[in-house]
Amino acid sequence: MKTINIFGSTGSIGKNALDVIRRNKKNFEVLGLCAHSNTDTLCAQIKEFSPSYVCVVDEKSAEEVRHLTKKIKLFKGENGLRDFASVDCDTSLMAISGISALRPLMINIEHAKKIALANKESIVTAGNFVLSKAKKFKTKILPVDSEINALYQFFALKNNFSKVYLTASGGALFNYKPKDLKKVRAETVLSHPTWRMGRRITIDSATLVNKGFEVIEAHYFFNLPYENIGIVVHRESTVHAFAEFADKTLFACMYPPDMRMPISFALNYPKRIDALKASNFKGRLSLSFQPLKRGQFPLLDIILKAALRKDNSLVILNGCDEVAVEHFLSGKIKFTDIYKAMNYIFSHYKSAKLKTLDDVFYWDAYAKEKTKEYLRAL
Ligand code: NDP
Ligand code: MG
């Protein structure tokens, strides 16, 4: 039985992970659960999984779970999150969204034997810091993001690949003409054709910022040069990635678009457990692939350009996107204003090297402030 701590248990990935655990009760003991402020969902999870530790980052909301935590250690606030991240365990799932995952992740690397990493912003903004610390502490980091998880599955076969292709569903607006994007509503963008995910990543899937982030994840996790990471449009999301081996044979990793699959792989690794008896390929075996048209997704182009710069630009763009997407979701700006903000910030930022983790947080705060200013003035 392995002890597990879940960061972001009330989110889309967190809930899927708890379902994987619910179906494998004999393999896991839920040691800790952590959320920001969704105490309704958290209370139900505490009752079902009886953790020993609970963390609620929003201090006011923490009081709403206190009645359930008589025998449980309750952590609250940002300091509480640091303490929660310092609890020793066999496995952690890092499924906090956004750059907020970075600090607890860096601490947790010292305390977990293995981390299933769903959060991608930590790799996009601080890939070198995260992976070198994991190496130093001999903490295994397994990617949960389905495309990168698929590549990890090839990697685990110990057969070297030098080139990969990530698949992209194209998101909710794939067939929209640029002139129709201005009027698009949040509900439309949130209705992803194949995946059910959290709100920000669903919007990022429509702009393909998300695919850009995955290219960066692939670069860091497998040490691949950017020119060897391709993207193929695959509307069905059944093939998650292709790996090209030395003899040019292409391997495809397939499973239904259900995040419980890569979560189960990452949590159970190196074992494979049939976690989802209900999942199958019914109706999903008619597959199509097409090249991605360059220029169709300008934000993907910006992210890929930034990735080559090896400076603070990805931190800047992630911060900008985090703010712009939040503004779009709360109805303050149009969908196309996300593009405008990213373009503006990318053409006006000051390039700097990231020497320490503090630099990452400095440029993140800078980008968020500049983006808010820009959006206010629109
Ligand atoms: P959600 O928005 O659904 O969930 C986010 C979770 O993080 C919630 O539990 C939320 O708590 C918690 N949280 C948010 N901010 C903070 C904070 N400052 N401190 C502590 N906890 C916080 O996101 P997803 O589950 O969709 O995504 C999580 C991560 O996984 C993201 O980085 C995403 O890019 C990545 N990912 C997600 C995929 C998916 O299918 N959903 C696929 C691949 C990667 P509360 O509910 O209380 O607000
Ligand atoms: Mg993905």
C-alpha cells in the first residue's frame, strides 16, 4: 500500500485521480488532500478518503472544513501549503493549476519518492530548476499530461527515440474563421470536443497555447531539441503521441481520451493496472491525422519562438496567458483580446536570464501586472 498526497484534489485532474484510487483501494492510502477554496468538494473527499492531512490555501475557506478535521492535521494559507508539501509520502500528485504549483512542487521534491506531475506551468516556467532538483533528490517525476505521458510510456520501454509528434485535437474553435473569433463566448470555447478538463487548459487548447506548453514539456522531459518535436492534428484524441525510433519506425500510443488513463499509469508505475474497466475504444477506431497549418494558431507560434530564446519569455507569456484567460472567463474581455495581450507582452518584454527561482516569480508578477494594465486600457 502506497501513501499518496494530492495537491489540487478538487480540480479536474484531482477528481479523476481520486476515482483511479477509489477503483484501486488496496494499492493506495490517501495521506493528504489539498485544495484552494472549494470546500464543498473537499469535505466530501475528506469523508470518503479519511486523509491524515488536509490543506486549504484560502484561509477563510479553511474554517469550513474544521469540523471534519478533529483527528486530521489542518494546514491553511500559503504557509500551510509549504508545510503540507513537506509531508513525507511515497507518491504525490501535483495537480494545482498555474504557476501556483511551482513553490509547493519544489518543496515536495524533497519529501516525495515519486511525483506524478500534471501541472505543466512549472515545467514551462522553470523546467531546469524542477528537473535538476528532482535529480539531486533522486525523486522520480512522471508526467501526467497525456501526450507527455504517452512519450514516457515509450521511454519506459528503454528504446531510444529521437523524434516525436504530439497530437492536437485543435480544441473547440478549430473550424472557426478568424473573423468569427471576436464574438465567441466562454461557454463555446469551454465545450472541448474530446476532453473534459479545467477551465484554463480548455481555453488554452483552443488557442493552442496548451500545445506549445506540451512541446516545452517534451523538450525538458526527454531532452529533445525543439526541431525534433512535431505536432499533428488528430481530432479524435485517441493517439496521444508518436515516437520515431532510430530505424524510423513510428510507434503510436493510444488510449481513450480519459485522463484517468495517464493518471493511473503515473500512480501505478512501473506496474500497469486495469484501472478503468469501463473505458474502451468503442466507436473511436476511425482515426484521422492532418498536418497543422502554420499561421492558423498565432499564439502557438509565439510560444514556440519564445521557447528558443532560453530567457524569461516563457515565464512572461505564461503569466500573461494566466491573466488574459481569467479575464476572458469572467467576461471582461473578448476571446481575441487574449491574442492581443500575448502579442503586446511578447513584443514589449525585457529579456533577462532566469538565474534563480526568485527570478521566475519576479517575472511572473511583472507579466501579470503589465497584462492587467494593458487589458484595462483596451
Ligand atoms: P482545475 O482548475 O480543474 O483544478 C485546479 C486545482 O488546483 C483545484 O483543486 C484548485 O482548488 C487548486 N488550486 C488552484 N489554485 C490553487 C492555489 N493557489 N493553491 C492551491 N491549490 C490551488 O485544473 P485542472 O485539474 O484541469 O489542471 C490542473 C493542472 O494539470 C494544470 O496545470 C493543467 O495544465 C494540468 N493538466 C490538466 C489536464 C486535464 O485534463 N484537466 C490535462 C493535462 C494537464 P479549488 O478547487 O479549491 O479552487
Ligand atoms: Mg495534454
